[in-house]
Amino acid sequence: MAKNPFHFIQEVRTETSKVTWPTWKEVWITTIMVLIMVTLASLFFLLADQVLGWLISAVLSIGR
């Protein structure tokens, strides 16, 4: 472990150079996949909320 800040920065630069960074194509594909999954999850939860709301309304209106 580094004792002084300059040595620490040098170690950080060395480790950063070892990282395999994704290509722009990989970044775009991953971004699109995340957007698709967020949209699907949002639609699922919207549908589930609507169905549960309808079921609760139906159950509560039975006693009227």
C-alpha cells in the first residue's frame, strides 16, 4: 500500500491501464438493453398495479 499520495496516484494509473474498457458498440448495446428492460419492468408494474387495484375495488364493493 502506498505511503505517500504520489505513489498512490502512480499505482492508480498503473491499475487503470490494466482495465479492459468496453468498446462503444458494447456500451450502446448495453444501454439499449437496459432501456428495454426498464420499459418492460415499468409496463409489468403498471399492469400489476391496475389489476390489483381493480381486484381490491371489486372485493371492497361486494359489501355495499
